[in-house]
Amino acid sequence: MIESAATLFKDQTRYFQGFEKKGLPNRKTERWKFTPVASLYQKEWNPQAAISAGELDEFSDFVSFDSLGELSKSKNCEVKKLKPSEIESFFQQFETTKFWQEDDSLFQWHLSQLDHFYHIKYTGEETLSLTHSLGSGALVNYGIVFEITSPKATVLESFLGTRGQTYHQTSRFFDLKENQDIKHVIVNEATPEQSQQIWTFANLDHDKAQYHGLQVNFGGGLVRSNPFINIQKPHSFGEFNGFYFLTGADHFDFYSQIKHFSGETESNQVVKGLLHDQSKFAFTGNIYISKNSQLVNAAQFNKNLVMSNQAQAFGQPQLEIFADDVKCSHGSTTGQFDIDELFYLNARAISPTKAKRLMAQAYGLELIQMVDNDVLNTYLTGKLTSKLKTAYGESR
Amino acid sequence: MIKINDLHVTVEDNEILKGINLTIKPGEVHAIMGPNGSGKSTLAKVIAGHPSYEVTKGSIEYTINNQAKDLLELEPDVRSKEGIFLGFQYPIEIPGISNLNFLQESFNEVCEYQGAPKMEEKEFLDFLQPKLEELKMTPAFLYRPVNDGFSGGEKKKNEILQLKILNPRLALLDETDSGLDVDALKVVAGGVNSFKTKFNSTLLITHYQRLLNYIEPDFVHILSCGKIVESGDKSLALKVEEKGYDWLA
């Protein structure tokens, strides 16, 4: 149980007081109504020795963190732990931005408990691979500020469930430069006993900036992803897509905000996936267009395939439009595999099990193929295919 | 090859087929014509095993390698592995899966079932090349998502490509000619004709006699209100072209 702020920097006490004032969210708290988190905060955590899942062989530029949030290893990038005064000034400035989550007690709780805060500078143009190890019976909180200097680069973050329970909270901050194109992919392989909060803040405060986010979620007992994008200058584009494949009692809550504070900007969001067994998914996608942001083009779509009569999907696409000359679309559908699509594959000698696996694969690949990075594309395709082959096996 | 006896089929409590009797022998080409809603596509889908249709009466006996099987007992994928092919009127689009991946999965499933070695990608590409050329398809087809963004003609060519890859014993071609211009029709018909051997049989479903100018049937049947009401040779198709279906009522 957590009863006080951590002691990394001074303002943590203030953030903890902000959390205490609002208290833990419950089912009546709009932005947390699908995800019961109270027990995670009331639980006694008993951290064990750190575990490191290591780094991915496919990528030569990497950073790896162990299961207690400490830096394990890095190559071809600069990683430094920020000093308390640097963290202090970062968040004092952050409080003044349009990202500040005043209503969200858990974000303030996350800040109040930060154990580590890293600055990662990447000057490469390829893929920087970050691995986060999960486990060790620990409650872990850390944050990362990315400084990407090249005009085009990809950041891949992999959450690798090693062993043991954890409540793992991370936040990451991107500030894009003019004409910069950043791809950011999160692959989550948490185990059923592991819980997470994944906060992402992408600030597009320069002309012609492009941020392409994607989360591929393969599990986790309770996973909450909070991607927030602020598009503040013209000709900029922001997207955060998601694919999920849930089994058992997995729970995935995708809560996103994409805000347009400038005209002539674009955004896109496609979040889709499959639910099996007793799994649960909640999508809340908010697109906000401020009063003077004319000529915005924004699209959002959520599609859920429910494969079991005990699985549950909730879709809440939301538009808040204050400008009068914009193009916006949104929608959410929930259903099952199309019987004619499956029959088409069966009529081509493909067994029912393999047909379902191929359809699920197609579902995910449609999003993965949008990632314009051949190496990452190949890696993600292989990962998805192998996950689905294992999941469907011969019996499902 | 296939013997359909007194076949009755319903979908959502509506009886669509009301006692079909049809025998197709090895090497024969049969054409089924009939007005809209007469049950032509239903018949093809039932033979291929579509799960939405319920057979309430009758039987389908399928003989391959001198072994007679109760077709209705076989799952749709097993029917395909046993040599039954349905060319779809509306081929399904599958964004996210490349045509090559789909074709290779399909082909290797049949190989595995029949005890033949599976093909790796390079060998499979070599195997595909002459078939693509015959159908005037470029290799770029293989790397596009299955039927996604294909024109009507491209989709139908893709169906015939699958026919040639899987090399079935019985091909059920449901309105393979619809949506094709005359050049594409010739290419598709050429693909179907090259499938014809003394072992293979074809059941063509079509609205128009024009397809039969390119693929010559041995028998033509008229299906109306769920029953075969007339059978004959190619001249029957010409009569339908001239007089429509009213004279059969």
C-alpha cells in the first residue's frame, strides 16, 4: 500500500496531495469506469531481485530496463538519469501545457511515485529498441523524455513479461521538431498476473511534424494505455493506432486523446482487435478540435471482434468540435468473424482453426503494414504470426 | 463424379432447393442457368459446404479415386482438399494477407492432406509463374492483399488462378463471367478450358449464353424455383437466350 510520495524530487509531495484530494477512481469516475484499479493501490507489494529480459537481437540501437525500472544496458544512444532539479523543472513546465491531466488523480499518483526519470537522446535514423522488463513483484514507476535529433526515426518499446506480479507504470514524452517524422511502436507482452499503465505524450508544436503511434497488445491482466497527442502547428499529422489480441481474463483499456489546436492539421486512429474467453476491452477515443482550428481532417475507428460469449467490448468514440469547417469521422463496431469470409478460406482447403488465425493475422497486419519501416515490419509480422499460431494452436 | 439425389435445402426456414437431382460424370461440363433467385448459387454453396444452408432431405455422393463419399458429412475445407472447388461470384477481400501468402497456405494445405511435400516460397513462385502468364496476370498481383482493391475482372482471374493452383476434380464456377469485359472473358474461359480433362468435371453457373460461346457445355440445365425443370444440350442455352425463361413456366 502506498501512503506517501516518493523522494526523488520535491514536487512529488504536491502531486501526492493532488492524488489524495481526488482519491482513487471508482466506477463512477468517467475516465476509469471500465477499469477497476483500487486493489492495485491497496495491495502490499514485495519487490524481489530485479530481472532483465535483455534486448532484442533484431535491433542494434537499444536501451533495456530491468523489472525495477533501472537501466540495464544501452547501445548507440545516450541515456542519462535526470537530476531531481531537472525533473522538477520538466514537470513544472509540463503543468503549464495542454497535456496536464488535472482531472486524473492516477496521473498525479504516477508522478508522485516516480522512482527514475530518464533522458534518452537518439541521433540515429533507424530503429531505437527499448525493452522494459516486467515482474519481480514490484510496483514500478519511471518516465522517459525522448530527444530524437534526426528528421526521421522509429522508437520501438517492448514490454516483456518475465515472471511475477507487477504494477508497472511508465510515461514517455516526445516533442517533435519541424518536418520531423517519428514512428513509435509499443509491443506489450505482459503476463496475466501483470498490470500496467502506459502514458504517452506526443507534442507536435512545430510545422509539418508527423507522429505515428501504434500499440500492439498481446495480453496483461490489467493494462491501461493513455496515448495523448497535441497537434499545435499547421500541416502536422498525428495518429495512434492499436491492435489487441486478448485471451483468458486479459483486460485492456485504451483511453486516448488527440487534440487539434491548429487548423490545417490531420489525425487518424484505428483501434481493433480480438477478444477471447473472458477478456475485456474498453476503447475511449477523444478527438478535440479547438475553436479556431479550421480545415482539420480527423478520422477515428474502433472495431472489436468478440470470439466468446463471455468476452466484453466497450467502445466510446468521442468528438468535441468547436470549429465549423472541419472533416471528422468516427465509429465503433463490435461483432464476430464474418461467416462468408471464413467460408471463403475453408473453401480453399484452409482448416477452420487456421482460417481464424489467418483472419486474426490479417486484422493485425493491416495496422502493422502501415508502419513504414521494413525491419520493424518484418519483426512485427513475425511476432504477430508466432503469437497467433501459439494462441490458436490446434484446439481453439 | 457427383450424384445429387432429391436435394432439399433451407436457409432461415425458407426452402430454396426443392428436390434437385443431378449427376455429373468425370470429364463432363454442365451449365446451370435460371432466373434470379432460382437457387443456382445456393446449389454451388451447398456442394462446397457453406454452413448457412441446411440440407433437410436428400444426399450428395462424391466419387474420387473410385471411392464414393457422403459429401454432406465432410467439412468445407475437407471437401476442398478432396478436390471440390468453388469459384465465388463475389470473392472475399482480405486486407492484411498477401495473395501469395494466401495461395501458398491453401496449396500447402492440399499438399499436406494428400501426402505431398509442401512448397517453400521460391519453389511455389516458380510453380505459379506459368499460370500467371496464362491468365495475363503480373507478379505484382501476388503481393497485393487478397482481392483488396482488385477490379471485378482481377477478382475473377484470381479465382481461376486458384482453380489452376489447386487443380481440383470438380470445379463449381458461380457466375465467373459476371463483370468481365470480352477480353477478360476470353482469358478466364481459356483458363477454365485448360482445366478440362477426362478426369475433371465442371459445373458452370451463368445467366448468359455468351460464356457458353467460349466454354462448351455437354449439358445445360434450367433451374427454376428450386428445381431443375429442363435439361438438354447447348441448344437449350440458345433457346433461353432467345425466349427467356417464361416458356418454361
